[in-house]
Amino acid sequence: MERMLGLDESPQPFPSALRMFWDQHPWTLPLAAAVLGAMCGALSALCVFKPDEYPAASYGLFVVPAVLAGWAAPRSGSASLAGMAALLGGTLGHFIGVRFVEYAQNDLEYRAWVLIALAFGALLGFMGHRLRDGKPLRRATAAALTIGLLIAPVHLWYSVGTHATEHTDPRIYVLDVCAAALVLLACRGLAPRILALVIAVPFTLLFSTLSVFSSVLLWRAGGGI
């Protein structure tokens, strides 16, 4: 019963053959994470952006690769490195992909995105690794933080509305909700999943507020006074 509810504090299961390979060849996971992140970043630029309109406020294609890389990592240190590589790859992929759309992206803003990728990429990778932790509270907290970040744009879309969210295809947010559901499934146990949904609410509000500060950071990096 405790295992079904996810309340047992059993250690992480024996690593799979793939995780053992990552552990024996430490450079392969960050490389794979960077490639996956670059592909998702380019996809975000090509599919989320709309010609002559504001970009969609969606984090899914950037967050999920970093979290998955951390989840696949054999150790917490390699998880943070892989998450960082995934988000840096996503930034590079977005930089390349936006060359092929009509939206006039300010390239100077990528200076701020690199800083965000270094900090949040390591954090997302670590949170992805925590989804496999033996302690239920750690799994629930990691899932809640990730879900809160994914749902924050959806919350902004439904509550306040911004130029970015008003010009976003609602199907983008459906994908973000599906990504949040995937993260929830990765969190083992019924009780940790319920707890994650509860504490994801304040994280959603927190990241909704922090998005305003990130906009200021990007504005300053783009040459704003």
C-alpha cells in the first residue's frame, strides 16, 4: 500500500543500461541533451512564432528537454550539467530557427537567454533527477516546481492577458499542459502526485510574477535603458 501511494522511502532503482552508459561516458549525455534542446529550440522558433506578431509565451519546448535530460542522468551533478546543456542548446536552436521566420527578434536579447540557460538549465536538470528520488517529498517538490513553470504562461493567458499571450495559438498551451502531465507521471506514487498538484499552485503564481522580471532583463539585454 505504501509503495502504491508512493509513501515508501525506497532508494532509487538500479540504474538501467542506458544510465550506466551515461555514467561510463559522461560527455555523451550533455551532448545528446544539447542536440535535443537545439531541435526543440528551433521548433519553437519555427512553430511558436507568428509573422508580424508577438512571440508566444510558452516554455514547454525549453523546459521539457532539460528536465528529461536530468531525469535520464545517473547522478545529480551530471543531471545539472545535462540540463544546462539542453537549455543552452535550446537557446542556440532558437537563435538559428528565428532566422527563417518574419518576426524581428532582437539578437542582443540572447545575452540574457544565455545567463538564464546557465542558471535555470542546471536547476531544471537537478529537478528532473529529483523526480526519481527515493523520498516522496523531494519528488513532489521537483514535480511541483516544474509544473508551475510550465503552467505559468497558461495562467497569464487566462488571468491577465498580455500582448504575447493574446497572439498565441491556444493549442500551444494544450501542449504545455500535456508536458506538465508528463512530468506528473514521472513522479512516482499517488500521494506525491496529489501533493505536487497542490503546491504547484504557488509555484505557478511565483513564476508568473518572475516572468515580468525576466521581461525586464531581456529588455535591458536588448539595449533598453
